[in-house]
Amino acid sequence: MNDLDTMARTIWAEARGEGVAGMEAVAAVIMNRVKADLGNDGKPDWWGEGVAGVCRKPWQFSCWNAHDPNRDKLLTVTDRDPWFRHALEIARRAIAGELPDPTGGATHYLVDRLADVTEWAKGRAPVAKIGGHWFYRA
């Protein structure tokens, strides 16, 4: 899978129920991680290398986890699905640098029902709420 396909599948699996605004927000998080991941030496470190590496880094986007119920769906979705077509267009714009960042630089997000019980989010102030997700900076 190339960057475009991987990113579109990630956006679709993580946010297809959030509408275009939520899908664009997830795309922004992916691109913020790609940008933030260059260490002082200019080489990728924590979040993986490039868009596909960031999306598929283990345990970062749950849809890619082996036992996630979305995994089989994301591997088989096609552009016959209207939300996947949206995801493809959003991914194209994001990779081309044409997608504004509605998250204010967020590198993390959570479904709102998990915000109070997720350890890494405790004590952090979200920078945005878009649809059913809270967004955070690292």
C-alpha cells in the first residue's frame, strides 16, 4: 500500500462516522505526526517513516491493530463506498499540503467517551473538539 491508499484507509476506518470535518481532522493528526517525527538529525524516530509508516505504526491508529474490528473492513473497502471516496480526496489534499489543520497542531486524539479514562490524556487540555473526538498536542 502506498501513502495515499494507507492514509485514506486510516482516515476512513478511524473517522468515517464523523463526517468530512472529522475525517479532515484525523488527516491533520497524521500529517502533524509526519512533520513532528523528524528528529534533530532529520531522520524519523517515534511515529514511523512517512505517511504510511506513521499510519501503520503499531498501536498508534487502532484500526490497524490485528484484533480491531475495523481492520478487515479497512483492508477490503473500495472506492464504491462514498465515505472512502471522501477519504481518498482528503488524503490527496493532506499529502499535497492543501488541507488546513482544524486541530491546531494536534498529534493525538481520543473518542470523547474515553477522554476521562485514558491514562495519557489525564491532566492534558484538549486543543480542539471535532465531532466525537478530542484532539491533543504531544
